Amino acid sequence: MPIRHSGLQREVLGLYRAFIRLAYQKGDLSQRQYIIETVRKEFKGRKDWPLRDFDTIENWVKQGQRRLLSLERAKSVQRVVLS
């Protein structure tokens, strides 16, 4: 039976996947590796946040979505910072 995720969990997973997809669309191999490494580090660093801290998580997701949008618009990706 598949795992059921809450709406917020689906948003976080979707954001993670979107950053990984972006990594494969932008730049060369070194940029791709840098983006994937940075995104994994950022998400792993937040995995221990309290699950009931909805406001903090929602704000972080919104910041990540804004950052993703700006990176999608950029011609190349120089730095990825989610915080």
C-alpha cells in the first residue's frame, strides 16, 4: 500500500523534485552536480524540523518556490540558496 502524504508533505516533495529537474535542465555537469548537492543538503538539514511547525515549513516552501522561479528564469545557475 502506498504511503499517503499530507498536502504540505506533497508540496515539499514537489519542490524537491522541481529543483532536481531544474538541475538537469540548467548548465553543464559541474553546475548540475552543485545544484543537486546543495538541494539535498538544504532538504536534509530541515528533515528534523517538528512536523507540526506548519508556519515555518510553509514559509520555507514559499521561499523555495520563489527561488525556484528565479532560477528557472535565469540563463545559468551560479548559486543555489534556499534559506
